[in-house]
Amino acid sequence: MNLQEFAEVVVLAPMGRVDHTSAESFQSELLEHVGQCAAADKHIILDMSGIDYMSSVGLRALMIASKESKKTEMSIVVSALQPDMKEIFEISRFHFVFKTFDTTAEAIKGFSDAAVAAWSAGQED
Amino acid sequence: MKVHFWGTRGSLPVSLTGDGIRKKVFQALQKANGKQFADDTAISDFMDSELAFHQRSGFGGSSSCVEIKVPGQDYIVCDMGSGLRELGQQIMQEHGPGKPQTYNIFMSHPHWDHIMGLPFFPPAYIPGNKLRIHGGHDTLEQALRKQQEDPCFPVHFDFLGADIEFIKLTPSEPFQCGDVTVHTIRQPHHGDSYGYRFENSGKAVVYSTDAEHKLESEEETAEFVDFFKSADLLIFDAMYTMADMISVKEDWGHSSNIIGVDLCHRAGVKHYCMFHHEPVFGDKALSEILAETIRYEEIIRDGDALKVSSAYDGLEIVI
Ligand SMILES: [Zn+2]
Ligand SMILES: [Zn+2]
């Protein structure tokens, strides 16, 4: 999954479909990033714009990531859900598990000025 | 084959309160306001077309009991939850005490909500009737005796006049029940539970309740995909929402609506029927969950469409 850093915020952008054929690698990659970000005092925005759909195994991976993050100070928020994924989040009640934002730009505003500045600079490039 | 649902609620029987009935009547009157009905048929048609299921009807509240009807075969019943009482009433009307019958009962597990119907099943008190109670647990007889012991119940198990036999089933050893072949699988649940696959005349119905599919290992998941393979109907423990199941209700022994859809897709199941409903959910909430599950199936579908329904007391599905 694509990774970009903006001050204390890491934007992770997974791609494609997450189902039983791909969930295992999705989960291990996600948890690796969660571990690294927690160790580096960083927070994660999961930019889901590249995810077409996710079945229950994928949601399970997200829940494990959420549980891991709660053991530390880090926060994980979700942004840019596509319409189908937004519905899946509501159907599975995952919109109660993660704070969600319509866009990554909205999500970044919840973090420090430094993060917002770094993000804005990145958008101008 | 036909499948008749006598009890579909999980954990504890529930009943609609007067207030709940009042709400339904209120909504029906609201919709009918100003309308004229030529006859009774017109009223029925109006109810079926204009009122939602949760307004004109409901899911009922009896706990797990499902009858598998196969022409020319003895009774086959999955679990003896409180829904068994109503099946017993119907049997008494049909046969009276004079015509002995054989009842093949298949027990998922001895939790209370799955055994509480037996003391209220009139055929169990009638000499000449046979109850053949099948299951994977060694503790079935003990559980059924205990629930009819002092100080919990006045009529002891030994007072049941029918001939009662216990038959232990072993997973992966097919069992012949008349012309019906029964396969058994052990399921993850507190103290284990067992799921059953009933096959007859090229059709297959799977009864799989009280199972927590954690999706932790592909090996375990694949075993269930194999057990459900191409089933014409899967009756599945869809008690919780996905987020609840794997957070606050983790290790409570139940699965979620969308895990059922995913397993059905992988197994090529034709009809997915949600079962063991959460007692907290009312008729409207259960209807909404059904609509959401149908929508999830649409979004996630990659091949043939899967029929999705939600069991209610009194539902009969023809296979
Ligand atoms: Zn149960
Ligand atoms: Zn149970």
C-alpha cells in the first residue's frame, strides 16, 4: 500500500479488493505499518479511495489494527471511502469503530498545524 | 424437502409487547386512512402490498427449533428450543395420542435456549412415541435430565412416557436417518456445537447455528466452506453485526450477517437464511438488517446471485 508522511501523520492508501484471497497480505502489511507508526509516535489516516470493496476478512484486519492502536497513543482514522465501501462500513457498523472523513484533506485537519502545512505543500507540488 | 421454522430467536425467547402491537396497528391504520376495501381479499392485498413485513407481521420470538420435512420420512427436528412447543401442539392436532411417531432430533448443543422446549412437547409424554436424540455431545442426556430436576421443574425426565434414545454422532462420519444422509461438523462455540447437513434426492439443507466464525485461520474457514458446498439452503447463526461480533461480543460464540454472505459466496450456496436472532432486535431492526445484508450481497457478489432471507417463526421454505 502506498505511504506518505505529513509531520506526525502517515497516510496509507491500500488498493483493490480485499477478500479471502488478499486479506492475509493486506492484514500483515497493515499491522506492520501500525507497529512502525506506534513506535514512531505517528498517527494513521487510511485513505480508502483505492479500495473497491472489502469482505468480512478485510474488516477483521481493520478491527485488529484498531485494537492494536488502542494499546498505544496512536489514532487511526479512515478517509475517502468509495460509495460501496461507505455502505459496507455502515452495514458492518464499522463507522462506529473508526472516525471517517469524506476526504483525506478533511482528515488531516484533525491533526497538527505542521501536518496540515506539510499536506498543503504536498498538494501544490 | 421443506424446512419449517418453529423458533428462530437466539439465547432467550422474547415476545412482542402490547406496546409493540399497538405500534403495528397504528401504522396500519395510518396507511389505510381514507381507503375503502371492497372485501376481505382487498384488505389482505393491501396488507401484503402496502405494509412492510415488520408492520403487518413479525419474526416471532421462540428459540431455536427447525423441522426438516422429507416426504415419506419420520420427523426430523433440529434443536428443542421453545419453538418445539408449537410443533408439539400441531402434531397433537394432526395425530392425536393414538398414532405413535418417531422423532429424529438433531441437537446443535445443550445450551438452554436449545433444550427448553422438551418439557413442553406433548409427544414426549406419550408411550409408543420414539424420540431419537442425535448429537455430538456426551452431555446431552445429562442436560435434558437436569433441566427437569428439582427445584427447577416439577415433572422429572423419567416421567416422559416416550421411548427416548440418545445417538452420538461423529463429525466426518455420515449418518443415515432413513433416506436422509446426515453429515456432522464440530463448530466453534462455548463447549462446542455441531452443525448438520441433510441430504436427500440431490438436495442439501445445512443447519449451522451457534458458531463463531472468527476467520482466524483459512484452514478452519475452508472446512466450513467445504461443509456448506453448493447447499440449497444454509441456516446460519447471524446474530450480531460484524463490528459487535469481533469487538464487544468477541468470544460470545456467534457470527455476523455478512460473514454468512461471504461463506455462502465461497461455498456456492443457493439460499442463505439468517437465524438465531438477537433478542434485543425488534421486528423493524431485523427487517433493516435483512435489507442491509441483501445490499451487502449485491456489492460483494462476484458470480451467481445468492438468495438472502431472514428466518421467522412460521416461515416454510420449499427446497
Ligand atoms: Zn443459542
Ligand atoms: Zn449456545
